[in-house]
Amino acid sequence: MFTIKSIAVDHFRIPLPLASADSTHGEIAHFGLIAGWLLDARGREGRGYTYIVDNIAAAAIRKFIGQDLATSILASAQFLLKAFVRRCAGTSIL
């Protein structure tokens, strides 16, 4: 068990040096990078990221992680990752 003290999330619009294209997305000139950081009570930091083609919905994903998921995680006195993932697996979150 560990206690999460803080959660930070941000997103970045990363331009591609050369635009590409595919049949699903059309021209892809950039992508969205969503990065997250967790800090626990012992000062250990965890980091993770995901990306999305053409920055579509990156701001919404950032907001979802930063508000909805963070609120759920920080509301738990002791955060158990496996239990949290099992709880989310029954919903449309994961």
C-alpha cells in the first residue's frame, strides 16, 4: 500500500517535422502527448504518458485524468492500484 500525495497532468501539442497521412485520420501534422506524475508520501515519483493522433481530444483526456481520476485516487486514504484497476474495469473508464 502507498499513499498518493499529489497528481499532476499536462498535455502538449507536438508538431511533426513532416506531416503524414492515413485513411482514418487524413493528414497528421502533430500529435497530442498527455503526461502524468504521481508523488507518494515517501517522496517517490511515478510518471506515465499516452499520446493521441492529431491532438484530437487531448485537452479532454487531460481534464478527465486531472479531475475525475485524480479525485477518485486522492479520496482514498490508502491507494491500492490493483483494486482501483479492478473497479475501473467494470466501467467505461478503462
